[in-house]
Amino acid sequence: MPTNPARSVPPQAAPSATSATSATSANTGNSANPAKHPGHAIAHLGDFHVPPRVVVITAVAVPIGVLGALAAYALLKLITLVTNICFYAQFTFHATSPAGTPHRWLIPILPVVGGLVVGLMARYGSEKIRGHGMPEAIEAILVGGSKVQPRVAVLKPLSAAVSIGTGGPFGAEGPIIMTGGALGSLLAQVLHVTTDERKTLLVAGSAAGMAATFNTPLAAVVLAVELLLFEWRPRSLIPVAAAAVTATVVRGPMLGYGPLFGGAHVPSHLAFYDYPLCLVAGGVAGLLAIGATALVYFSEDSFAKLPIHWMWWPAIGGAVVGIGGLIEPHALGVGYDVIDELLTGRATTGLIVGILVVKTLIWGLSLGSGTSGGVLAPMFMVGGALGAAEAMVFPSVSPGFWALVSLAGVLGGVMRSPLTGIVFCLELTHEVNAILPMIITAGTAYLVSVVFLKRSVLTEKLARRGLHLTREYSVDPLEVHLVGGLTAEPATSFPAAQSTGQASAAIRASLPDGDLAVQRLYPVLHSDGELAGVVTRTQLLAADIEDPTPLAQTARPAIAAQPAETLRTVANRMAHHSVTRVVVRAEPHEPPYVLSLRQLLHARRIDHHEESQRERMLGRRRERAEVVDLVDVDAHVGGSAETERV
């Protein structure tokens, strides 16, 4: 006969659904003395899970940082070399700009040639080199197991050098993010690592390349968190930070130690009316970000309608660049010299208008052709030009102030990564006094962008490939609730010595809706109370009632959980073993309980309740204080207040 030793001692409900600690200690039968030692049951849990392997992965990230710095140096020098060869007919690594070429007739020709070369490299080398690099890196992380082909590590920087060196209005950061990520992925692929560890090393390479390119280690780490890692965990943050720091240290002797751009000399105190104007600047930057994003994908849609192979599209985009270069030559290339003029207040009105209009148009239209180039440097120029134009109307704060804060706003709106935009601008200029106005501007632009635009220029391409990417990070509600916080009735169990036939007969006699028939999983106990395994209702109903086999031999191994374990841990265990129920037991002498998937979802219902249910807590009199536990909330939001009996 089935036994139920705990019917006379029903468990008590947890007093609070919002406190994981109190929920555990209140579950009687699961703690020897919870009133005296409420924290003992969860002493094994911590704020973070830090596996020992993080030390090994961090050690591997250090050489990746060195490789990322070398790759960034090589790419920047290669871009300079191609620019000098194409526009000045000289083999030198001296920094130059296409705008200063004495051969202006080359301006409409070279971008077409560069686009043609990039198209050929993409078709016969690797199609992964098309685009600005970040969506490709994200796609490799999401669906590619963080594996990148070796040829991408070679072809991506080469194609970017050709595209930018022949006048393409792009930056080096997108290609170096993909190149650094490829180097990290390649090293990870020769090591015995998990997919998550390989992702960490890929992102470490990307962050290293970006940090070395701009001398911005903190911005590289923040970008990794906001855009590439899809998590905030020590296991990934520490290796990425190690790679970024290493790359920055290595880049110093090669590319310099100071900020990349001259400062805007922001004063320590702003006038009160300047702060509302930062809101205005942020709103305008957000609208510009929306327009620039729409322009890129309008261009991409237009190219997709052409009756020719995509290999030829970059050449057509190059023709657009060439025409724009004839109108405003300073819109060609990376344009770091122009950015410096904008941020120091030395730009002329003609340059400001030319960059704001021409740079935006040729960047958006040519990027949609699928050529190789980055997003950040063009947005530096466009954002700086926008702020410089606003400085003609807004009160003067300091030379380049409005260019700087608008630059942060455009980055926050285009990339939808406001923290990255703020830290980026801070490290590029070392203007600490601009932090508050940049927060206002970038935050406002971010708000405008996310309200009116579903996806950014970095993620829309992924959506068009059928990949949904959410960038809202929050704590899993299953992580903050414990098994001990769920109110459950003791499960009916069977003795291990009982025959399978007798157990089957007991189940059949309980049909259709008796206690035994409702339960789906039955613990099987030895005479000393030890758990021998579990049997399912389906298993017993399929058995012959004359079967003399003891249940100890029929039972399957039990998938168990402890009251002090988080619901997320148990959910992962269920998924790993492909089960929907687990046995919960704190001590061998205590009655077992069965936790079902339905009960596990109570925490999700609490999260939904807290997010959607509006309540007025003050201003009305309450006759009594109410304590809501997991089951109460479940009933409040439409579930059953009666715990599922399993």
C-alpha cells in the first residue's frame, strides 16, 4: 500500500514571496532550526557565481589583448598606407587625409575602385566581411557558437583598409571589433573550452581591438557589456577587462598614451540654463540617430532591389561616396583631423554644414551597399558637426562644448548604448567636467531613439535575418526565489519492497480523480526512509497488476532538489534531464515533496504581478497588514490558490 508519513505534519507556507531568505527559513521540515539561524540554509549562495575556470580564461585573455593591440596598430597603419598610395602616390605610413590630395580627379574614381575590390573579396573570400562588423560579431555569438572562420581575421582588416583608404567615409572600429573577435575566437577554438568561454574570448578580442584603436579601455569594456556579452557576470567581465587593459598598455608605445582628440575645455560649473539646452541637444541627437539609421536601411533595401549581384553594390556605393567627396572632400576617410577641429571649436561654418549633410548621406547610402567599414568614427564627425551647428545658436560654454555633448548624444541614440557613448567621449577627450551634461544629452537621445525606433543600426540587420535580439537585461526571477519558498503538500510515496503490480492496482483503484490518480510522480522509499527512486503514474498504469517485481527495481533514479536551491538551478536541472518534476527533500528522515514545472512558474507570475499590477500603498487605511507569499500572488494574478498536487 502507498504510504504518506507526512500527512499529519503538513508544511507551513512561506511568509513572504519577496524575500528569498525568509522564504527558505519558514519552510518547516526543511531546516533544523530556521528561527535561530535563518541564513544557514543559503550560506552556500552568493551574489555572484565565480567558477575557478575564470582564472584560466583570464590568463588566456591576456595574449588575446596583445594580439588585439597589434591588429589595431596594423589596421590603422594599413589604412594610412592605402590612403597615401591611392591619393598621394607615395609609399609611406605618415598620417594623411584624402581631402588634401593634389589629384582631385581621383576623388570620384578611387571609392568606386575600392568598392569593387571589397565586392570581389566578399564574393570570393568570405561574405562575412560585408558590413560594419558589429552585427557580424553579434551574429557569431548568437547563432554561430562564437566561432569565426580564420580567413575573416585576414580579409576583414584588408577589406576595411581598402574601403577606408580609398575614401570610404567609415571608421576602423567596426572592422577591428570583428578582427579582434576573430583572433579571440580562433585561439579559443584550439583550446578545450565551453561555448560560453569561447564567447568570452571572442568578446575579449573585440574589446582589445577597440581599446587599442581609441585608447579607451573602459569604453571597450562597457560596450562589451552593453552590446556583446549579453550578461553581467564575473566569468566574462574579468577576462574582457584583462584583454582591454592589456591592449591599452601594449598600444601606448606604438600609438601614444594621451587622449585621441583635443579637449573642449569644459568649465567645472555650467550656467543653470545650459542644462535644459542639453535636453534639447539630446532630443535633436536622438532624431538625427533615427534619421541616420533609417537612411542606412533605406539604402540597404534599395540595393536589394537592384537586378545585379551584390558583389557590384559596394562599387555603386563608392560612386555615391565619390560624388559626395567632390562636394565636401573632408567627408572622406576616417576624418580624425576633422573631429579634432570640431571638438576644439576650430571648424568653419562651411565644414560644419558639409560634414553634417554630406557625411551623413554618403555614410548611410554607402554602408547600405554592404561595403566594409565602421560606425563610430562617422558618428563622431556627424555628432560633432551637429553640436558645432547648435553652438551657433546656443549660449557659448567653451570651444567645442556643444560638439562634445552632441557627439555623446548621437552615439547614445545610434548605438542605443548610452553608457558606452558617455564613457567613450570621456576617454577620447579626458573632459571630466562634461560628465553631467553628457549624461543628460546621451540619456535624452537614448530615450528618443528607443521610443520611436524598435531596433538600432547595429541590430536591425540581425532582425532582417530572422534573429530576435533583446537588449533588456534583468535578473531572472527564478534566481531570487528558493525552492523552500514554495508551499507544497507532501507527496504520497510507495515502499521499495512493494510490488509493481500492487502499486499499479492502487493507482487504478484511485481513478479517475482520487488522490493517487491526481499525483503524477511517486517517490519510492526504503524501510529506513532513504529514497530508492521514483515511478511515474504512466509507468504504473502501464504495468501488469500481477507484476511481482519490487518497486525498488522498477524505480528510476530520482532527480532531486534541496529547499535552499534557487528555482533557476532547479529549472536548469529539469531542462538537463528532460523532466517536469523533481523530488524535494532536505533530510532523509523528512517527508519528500514533489516540485512541478507549474509551481516553478509561480516566480514568473510574481514578476509579472510586480511589473503590471498598479497599487496605491499610501493614502488609504488598511485594517491589517497582509503578507503575500508565492501562492497568494499566483491566485491574485489569475492562477489557482490551491497548490498543484503532484
